[in-house]
Amino acid sequence: MEAIEGISRVLKAAVRRDRLVETALSLVDAPSPTGQAGEAADRLAGLLHREGFQVERQDAGHPAAPAVVARLESGRPGPTLQFEGHLDTVHLPFVAGRVEGNRLRGSGSSDMKSGLAAAVEAMRILRESGALAGGSILFTAHDLHEAPWGRGEQLDRLIRDGCRGDAVLIPEPLCDRLPLVGRGAATWKATLRRPGVPVHEVMRPPGTPSVIALAGGLLERLGKLGEKLGGRQDPLAGRETVFIGQIHGGEIYNQEPTECWLEGTRRWLPGVRREEVEEDLMSLFEEFGREKGVAVEVAYLTIRDAFRLDPESSLVKSFQRAHGAIAGKPLPEGAKPFVDDGNSFSAIAGVPAITHGPLAGGQHTLEEWVSTDDLVRVAHLYALTAALYCGGGER
């Protein structure tokens, strides 16, 4: 433990807060809505290249914004730890970066450009301190993360093409737990349609089906499915769900519309096949349409699969030792409430991934913020975890 604390002190002293914040601001100030993250990727690649890192660009099926791939080699045997994240932001009006006290604000500051900046700083201090005693660091940053505009296609291609480490750290803004399990997630939209044209309620031909009333019946059917899914539970991740977040029908209060649509999510636990989830939900919609004699058109999109992380893995042990050296105690174990790139590494390649980033808020809003103090902590934590994992302390 004394040796770990010594490495930790060296790495902490090497973190340059001003450099870290400047990197985060530079990334935030490059607008990058999903599918259009090219400018941010170019800026990041240029920064890494100027600082002497090995940099590659891989389009991975998205030439509009080739992914940024950088490496730091120790020159000695050992595993590769990957620092990984996305550069794209949700499609909201752009907010320029600014620092207010201990908070950095702006589009993507929370989700997740500042976290990526902390990972860059971790690579810098590992190189400057010489603390990487073995193995290597692989850094990747990409586009096409945020649904519904993307669904991880670029990252999935990178993983399948072999651009992956032996373990992964993802600086998404989750810092109060070590997520050992997470549900998979998909979105769905079911549209009910009847023949004919919209009509005034009093001019409706006799026998005309009400798509809004039928939507009520579909809601009831989905509610029963939700009750059934409640029987599938995990001590950390909770239960499986089918969720309805939107219902729309009609253009005016006294018009009989021709269509009504419902939209929501489906979340499932590890051990359940994603194909089975889709088939079951699609069967429910098809059966309902046949019974009611109405057309039901369904758009279904898998976002990420479920995952489970082995608490005895080398990655988890190295991370918890590093966290204990810095914070005085390990992180409590818990579930990841959202889906992110870690789910993809697990599902596609069986690679363990920990999501842990800075204290932040306002994700997917115009009021994103991140704690600059916590950015320093994350850079320190990532570097120390890498020193332990890659240097053989936990193998």
C-alpha cells in the first residue's frame, strides 16, 4: 500500500489543472451534434499530435468524423487499458464554454467532453512521470453515440475491427458508485392507423374505429407486460421494464384522427437475449393489430445491450485500489442507471469496462456543468488505475 501511495503522490503532483481545463474548454467550444462531430475530433487529434502522442484517424464507417485513436506505450510487456468516450452532443442549441468558479459550463461539458479531457491529462501525467511500468494506454474518441441520432455504430465498428483494449475506463458523469451491472435499452414507437381521412367528430361515419381508444387498449396491454416483467429483478439493477413516455393523436379537440402513436423504451437485464426482447415486443404489437383489425406500424431500435462486470476482475481490483489510495475508501458497488459505451464493449467483445467520470450535471440540457476540482481527481484516478493495471499490480 505504501508503494501505491507513493505513485499516487507523484501522479497527483503532475496534474496541471490549468492545462486540463484549457483542454476541456477547447473541446466544448467545437460544436458537435451527433453525426457532426468532425470539428471536435479534428481539434482533439491536433492537440494530441502536437503533444507528441501517436495519433491515428479511423472512420469506422463514418468518414464525416473519423474517430480519434491515440496510444501511449511503456515499451514493456503488459495489458492495454483503454480510455474511451464520445465527442458528440445531443441536438440542442449550442452553448459556448465558460468557467464560473469551480464549474466549467457549455455544451458537452458534462456529457462528456470534460471527462475526455481528464483522460487526456491522465495520459500526459503517465508519460511525464514515467509511472506506466508496463503495457500501454489506448485512447479513443468517437461520434454517433447519442440516440436517436446515433446508436453507437462507429464505436461498434471500432470494437469489431479490433481497436480495443484489454479493459476500458469511460469518463461519463457517474461518480457515486462502481457500476457492476446495467440493463440493456431499446426505443420503440408504435403507430395505429385507420383507413380514410380525419373528420369532425359529429361527421364520423358509423363504425369508424377510434385510434385513440385503441391506443388506450394498447396501453393496457403494455401495462400487463410491465407487470409480468416486474418478476425479473436484479439486486443492483432493479427490474425489467416497458415504459411509455409519449402518446399523440389528433390535430384538434373535436376531430376524429386517422392515426395515434405511442413511444417509449424497453429495458432488460443481463442474461436476456436482446433478440428475444425485440421478438416479444413486436409479437405483442402484431397480435394487438390482428385482434383489433387496425394497422400497427412499429419502429424498434436497440440502443445498447445489458452487461455485468466481474468484481474480481483485474480492472475492478486495480480501480478500487486506486480509488482507495486517493479517497481513503473503495467505491460502493451499484448499477449503471443509463446505457453507454461500456455496454457495447461487454456485449460485442466481452471486454470489462468501468464507467466513472467527474461530478457533473445538466446532461442533455442547456445547463451542462462539470466540477473542475473533480476533473483533477478523475485525471489522477485514471492515471493511478492505469499504473496499477498495466504495470502488473493486479494480475
